[in-house]
Amino acid sequence: MVEALRSLATLRWSTQPPKYCPLPEHVERVFAKTEHGDLELLISRPKQCSDVPPVFFAHGGHGSASVWLEFMDHLHHFGYSGLLYAYSFRNHGASYPVSFLDMVYRTSLESCVEDLRACFEHAKQDARSDDMVVVGHSSGGGLLQYALAQSVIKARALVLLDAIPHFGSYGVYWNWLKTDPWFALRNLVHLQHPTSPLSSDRLVHQAFFGHKYPMENVPEFRSRMPAYESMGWPLGMFGEFWAWWNGNPKWLDINEVIANLTEPRDDGQHDQVCIIVGAEDMMIDVDMCRLQAAQYRQAFEVRLAKSAEPSPRVASRIRAIEGTEAESFGGVELAMIQDAGHHVQNDIQSKVAAEVLFLFLGRV
């Protein structure tokens, strides 16, 4: 508890200014206008543009558009010829600031959807395309699935990176509690501040990274994190408690999610969902992702059976990538990144995970 007392002084309750992180030469920062304020949108333009889908990245809790800079840089140098977009939710990154009370207690899941919609529409207009691949990390992956299920957005394909599953997040937070036995007591000492579970370098490393990630890199990563987070965002993704308790977790209707993924371009042999997980993710574990993949495959089978001229799906070809285990069939690819934690896109294996995404983008 000494650590909890020390970190109490680092927590912030006052409104914090926007954070402008440095950008690579190929990335520019623009702002999407909303009635409440301006939202940061990072855009990576390719060396040469061609007819491939643009990609839209959604960060998770305590993140921002900057968590995608490594992926944007890798894809740019791999030669991906599509536009890449990453946005920051209000009070994250360089987006407009929100007071502590408003952000923590008055910012709902629907508020998250409003910001997602504004930036998604801005990206579509910039790209002059309705054919977007969406990529979500953690709570951002849950948010994308929710927005798809509510028909707020439509996408060509969905990539879930260590993402909150469609069946809810009770299991995610249960996993977190099991690995952090002081979670509840520390939260009391910290007066229920939402950043309490991530209030030190050690806690951030434990929650977000694999064992090989250098501890000395954590302070720079923490400097980009918002000072406080919306509680309405994660609370809106829990799902039904008793269903989870009885071993059958429920939140979103997966059929409503895939209904807003466009039909495959050809005979149905292309994957439309890619699930990427760090093998050392202590919150969203590999078994949870296997269940996600299995249920998405079942949903695709049902949709394919209802189509006018159903064609059997076959396994997609996946080039072997060192440091990964991958399987692909039934319209869903599942890739496990060895030694990586929850923030696989920022861990030392980020290039490996980006290559998995790059190859998936070539097949959608």
C-alpha cells in the first residue's frame, strides 16, 4: 500500500490541457468539428494511393489516437496503399478537454458513439469512400461492435485487437482483479479515481505489456494517457451479470454486428473479422478470444446459409509469421502474438502484429 499512497499524489482531479504528441512526417493532425468541441483525427497518407480500403482505428480506455502511431508507421513502410485514420475521444489526446466530474460521471457510452460517428464521417469524406475497415483496441473494439450493432456505422471488415468481446466485459475485469489483488483497497485509498488501477509504472506495465517490454519505456507511454477516464464507457459494456455468472455471458447480438459488415466481394471466401490477441494479455485472454472467434464463425455460417446462392467458406491462406500462431476459417482469422500483452500495438512485437493486420487487409 506504500505504492498506493505515493501514487495518490500523481492523480489529477482538475481539467487537463490537450496532449499533442509528435507525429511522423507521413502523419498529419486534423480536427473533426462537433457541437461540444474539436476531436483529434490523425491521418497517414500512403506513398502511392490505390484502390484498397481505408482503415479507421479506435483506441480503448486510457488511450488516444497516438497508440496507433506504431501501426500507422509499420503499415506505411510495408507499403499499404490506403489511407489510415486514428481518432481521439473527447478528453483524450489532443481532443477538447472535459472536466473531471463531467468526464468520469456524465460521459456515457452514447457519448463515445457520438464522437466515433463524427470522426468516422469525417474520415469517410476525406477518403471519399464508404468502404472502410475498422480496427478497435480494448474498449474501442467493444465500441466498434456496439456502433455496428446499432447501425451507426457500416464497415467492410472488422479487426478486434485485444478487444472487449461482444458478450461483455465481466470476464475482462474479473481477470484484472485476479492479477491485481490490491485493486479494490487501492481504489478506496485513491477515492475511486478511475486511473487508480494504472497509477504507477509497475501497474501500467502489468496491465498493458508483456514481460519483455522494457520498464524504462513505460513513463513515456504513461505521459500520453489521459489523467482520468469515463466510467460510463466500460460500465456500458458489461452486459448481463447473471448471464455471465451462469457461464453464458451476453451483451450484443452478434448477428446485428455482422449485419453491418458488407457482403464479401466474391464467393464468400474472404475473412471479414480478424481477432488479434497478445498471448500474455492478462485481461482479454486467448481463451476469451477463441470464444469470440467461434461465435463469429457460427454467425457467418448462419448468414451464408440464408444467402440466395450460398458458397462454402474455405480456409484463407495465411503466410507464416515468426512470433505468431494463426488460424483462419469460416470468415474469421484469429492470431495470437507471442510474448505480447494487452497493448500489442505498442509492445515490442508491434511490427509483428502490424504485419498480421497488413496481410489481413490484403485479403478483405
